[in-house]
Amino acid sequence: MALTRDFKVSVQTRAESDPEFRERLLKEGVECLLAGNLESGKIVLRDYINATVGFEELGSLTGKPPKSLMRMFGPSGNPQARNLFEVISRIQQHEGVQLEVNAVR
């Protein structure tokens, strides 16, 4: 299902004014990846990137072409672990947060 422009604008507007919302969005994307749900994780991270840093700046931060990053997080993208973790690391630095993994039973 394609997202409407209104939804994307709503996410971006909320992200601009609410640091906690940005952190939750980033955390949700990474949690999806850790749970093995690559497709949902890519969608959430793509929404986060579009609403915050943008692909142009992320390309500068990672040294990767923005178009490659867009493809990586697109519906048919299959990012290598190295690239995915580098992006997550740069996003954390940009956001000023450090995500932690906690084991639970």
C-alpha cells in the first residue's frame, strides 16, 4: 500500500517538532530488523530518513550515493548488513542517541 503525501507530510511535521517521536520511529525500525521483519524495518527507517536527515545528507554522512541509499530502503532493496549498520550508526550520531539491545526472556 502506497503512503499518501498527507501521511508523509504529517510524519515529517511531527518529527520536526518532537524528538521523542523521532527516537521512537528509529527504535521501531531497528526493532523490526532485529525481529527479522526486514520489509517493515526498511519502511519505518525510510520514513524516518525522509522525515529527518534526508537521503542527500545521509549520503554525505555515509559516503554513499543518495540514490543507492534510496534503493537500499526501497521495496525491492536488499541491503548488505555492513551498509545497513553503517546507516543506523550515522543516524544515531545525527540524532544524538545511542540505541541499546536488551535481552529478554
